[in-house]
Amino acid sequence: MSWKQTAQNSFADSLVVEHKSLSELDDVHNIINWPEIEQTLSNLYSSKRGAPSYPPLMMFKILILQAWYGLSDEALEK
């Protein structure tokens, strides 16, 4: 299984300013057992062909943010 490389920070990441909402998300991150969720999601993408996929845990976190903050796909991307 091939996943996109997401470890390196992008130029946009370097422009992020500290904000209260970021520390709130850190608090949520610390209370959820992410390794257990990652293990549950790990078998979702099993194709050996095609473009590399994004890690399932990252996509799950994105969906959570979208639901919590009522974001459209475009707003989430922004």
C-alpha cells in the first residue's frame, strides 16, 4: 500500500499563526486514542495500483473537522 508523504511541512504550514482554535485541537488530540483509530482504518485502502492515497487517519481527522465546524469542501480545503 502506498501513501502520500505528509511529514514535511509546506510553505503554508510555516505561515500558520498561533490561534486559540489550534490549542483546542491539541487538547482534543491528546484525549483521543488515535493509534487505535488508525489501526481500525488501516485496511480501508488496499489497492496496489493507482496514485498513492492519503493516510486514512488524516482523512478521518479532516472529516471530523468538517463536521465540527460545519465546513464546505472548499472551506475545509482553505
